[in-house]
Amino acid sequence: MIYPTRRAIYLLLAGAPLALMLGLVRPELWLVAPGWIAIIIICLILDALTGSHPRGLRLDAHFPHQVGVGDSFDLRLAASGAPVPPRAELAIALDERFVAGGRLDGDMRAVPVESGAPQMLARTLPLAASRRGLAPIDALWIRWAGPLGLVWKQRRFAIEGRVAVVPSLRAVTQEGSRLFQRDGWFGLRQQRFRGEGTEYEALAEYQPGMDRRTIDWNASARHVRLLAKEYRVERDNRVVLAIDSGRAMAEPVGGMPRVDRAVSAALLLAYVGLKMNDRISLFSFAAKPQALTPAYMHTHDFPALQRAASLIDYAHVESNFTLALTTLAARLDRRSLIILFTEFTDATSADLMIRAAGRLLKKHRLLFVVMRDEEVESEERRRPESGADVTRSNVAAAMLRDRQLVIARLQRLGADVIEVPADAMGAGAVDAYLGIKRTGSL
């Protein structure tokens, strides 16, 4: 496609008042106006015929077909196959998961390739997906101006690519190995370390520094020397990673929905739990229970948990904690550790959740993982400068008080609650899980 630039239009418009003035002063010079138009048209034709032509271009677009939500990746574009201009403009139609509005503008510059080969236009666009799902990359438009700057030469390339945005494994690959090495001393590695946990391992001679409560006085009296019991970390525990995907969890925090952050943290927990030979299940719910996977206990089962996490959808309805937790309790046949990723805003809406949690705590261990609302905290701490600022600060303080009230009520029932920043959700949840494993209180 070839069409005039803004410069060509301005030149045509600039000749109109000049021709009008000459026509008023010297009527015989009326031919100046059509002559000016003819000159511009000739220049347009020459500008369109000279220089690079878009028909000879060939586009190569390279991008991964699967990325994790929130993970950055590169979209590499290269246009070659004909003499190219030193610079061109581009516009690309993307899914709104990649960019707001679904369009990204930029420019491309000519870069040298192999010796003797013509140059090509190249550009690398860094992108990141904000939500899970199938994100299309539809088309690309490239245009550049002719040598005189009077016409645009444009070409549309249909890309019609698809990028599958899945739960991110960045926390597993980065944080998982770090936590695995840091906490290997109490049972994450294959060898069995003694001295931690609740399962009886063996009797050993008491050494200075050992806990005196582990001394076996009966065995010590029989052997006429101090003997202490050694314990090891309990394995084969049932751990359920419950993810709330309701309306509150669909809201973004730091540019990413809460539920996606919860899914990434749950996958990190699943990785660590499988390394510790625990039985890991994934449970999701919103208005009703969505899925409960079988209990996996081997690391080669991790892809199955990842596929199940990919199916957790965004729900814009209120979460039904009573139905979800009652259904979960009915399907668990042994005492389990339930790690619940959720969000609550006020004491009134969380009342049903607290009641359901109280019934669940009669048999199971319950750990709540919630994200700190840094936006509300900043509003509460900000110095007010107007009446509206005072109102926002008071509302934020009331929301934080209700939040702490809900946390206190859950803790009084016997549940564990951790409130962590959004970016440190995975590490905080793993630390809490490993703390429970150390104490052997499951």
C-alpha cells in the first residue's frame, strides 16, 4: 500500500492560498494553481517509484509458543528479501494480555547481515503476559517514507501466531533450588538426617547441646549411661494446596492477578513437597469446587500438577468457602495439611469462611496464605493534603483493621496465617510449610 504523507498534504494545502492571492492580483496567473498540483503529483509518483518497495519484503517472526504468566520473553522480527530503508515504523496487533489496547508501536532499523547480502530490518520486542490463556499475535504493519518523504510505503504481514500463557515455573526453577539447598539439613535431600522431626529413629548417647527432654531415663538406667532419643522428619504427609479463584483473587496486584501469583507459589510448594516425599494434591474452587487432583508423591508427577494448575480459570463471582471446604473435608480420609491461598477484605464477608475453617480444623491442619495489600497500606500511611485524602486514609485504616480482625479470629481457632508481599509469596509459603515440617506438628 502506498499513500501520501502528512508532508505531501501540507504542501498541497500551502499552494492553495498562494494561488488564490495570485489569482486576485494577476488573474492571468490562474494556471499556477493547477501547475502546483501537477508538480506535487509528479513528485508523489517519483517518490513512490524510487527507493525500496514493500512487495519484495519477507517477514520472519520468532517467539516461544508457551510462556509463563508474568515471565518476560522476546518477540524477534526481521524483514528482508529486498533493499530496505535505513529505518521503518512498525505496528503490531497483540493480545491484551501482552499490551493494553492490543497494539504496540515502534520502529525497525536496518542491520547488516552476511557479507555481500542486503541489509534487513530487525527489531526485538520484550513482552510479558499478565494473564493466563491462549494469546494471539495477529499481524504486523511495516511502513517507511520515500526518498522525498511524500509517500508512505506500507506492507501488512499476517502472523497468526498463538502463545499459550501457562502458570509460571520461574519460582520453581529459581527459588526451588535455592530453598532446597538452604533447608537440605533437615530432610530435603535423599539421605536421612537425624535430630529433627517427631518420628523416632534410634537411641544415641547423650551429648552436650542435645535437648534434655529427649533423654530416655528408663533406657539410661538399664545401660547405666545417659541415652537420648533421636528423631527424624516425618514423611508421607498429605498436603492439599487449595487455591481460591473467586472475584477477590482475580484482581491484579503488581500487574498480575492474585490467583496467578497463588498458582506460582502453589507450584513451588508442590515441588518442595514432592522432594520431601509428601503426598501433594491441588484443589481449586470459586462459587463451587472445581478440581481436586490425586495425591502425587514423586517428582516425575510434577507436570501433572502443572497441567491441573493451568486449568484454574478466572472467576468473577464470590467464593463459596462453606461448600468448598466441606467438599474437601469429605474427600480427605486422613489428617492433612491444607494450605489455602485466598483473600479477604472485611470481617463480614469472611464470617462464613471462618466458620467453615473452624469445622475443618477439628481434624486437619490449616494454613492460610494471604497477600499484603500494599496499595491500601500506602493509602493509610500517606500524608493527607485534602479532604478526599483524609477519607481515603480512614477507609484504608478501617479495611486494614478488619483484615487483622479476621486474621486474629483464624489464629484463635488454631489456624496458621501468614501475610506476605506479593513478590515473596512463594518463598513465604515454603518457609511456613517447612516450619510445620520441622516442628512435626502435622
